[in-house]
Amino acid sequence: MPMDLPKPIADYVEANARLDLDGMLKPFRPDAVFIDNGKPFEGQVAIRRLIEEEVMPVKAIFTPDTVRNDGGDIILEGPAHGDFPGSPLRFTLVDGAIKTLETTI
């Protein structure tokens, strides 16, 4: 099902589907925070390390099938594929880039 996603989120999802590390990082602000199950990874260097160490080894691909707005945050839900439990993703955008991405179990 095609979804009307803001460009930085669509770019992230598309890059994730290809397991393209650089493409996944591109839509993040330099001061972005990726919160993975309550643990924050601040800045692109830390986010890159998280993706290299946690996403790529298990080939974690998220395929959203629903999108909703929650107080300005964009929530994507759908199946995740790979060797891990899936979870919704919560995005916060600032100035046309991802400021925060949060996963929770």
C-alpha cells in the first residue's frame, strides 16, 4: 500500500529496504537522536555505529503498513523482518530532516 510519508522518512524506509547504511543515515540531522529501546544514540557517528552493529548483522528491514500523526510525531507500524523482535517506529522531523527516531518493544 503506498503511503504519503514525509520525504526524510520515505528516504529512510527505502534505504532500510536495501540495507543501505549511508542512505539510512542521510535523512538524519547532524544532532539527531536514535532511541533504541530506551537507550539514546546521539549524533550521526553514534547512529551509524548502532546501525552497523545492530541493524545490519540481523538484516533488520522494517516494512510500514500504517502511518499516523501523534502530536506532531509520525508513527509507522508494520512488520519487521530479520532476527529480532519488531516494533513501531516514532519519527520527529525538524527542518525537513529526522531529528529523532525511536523504537520500542
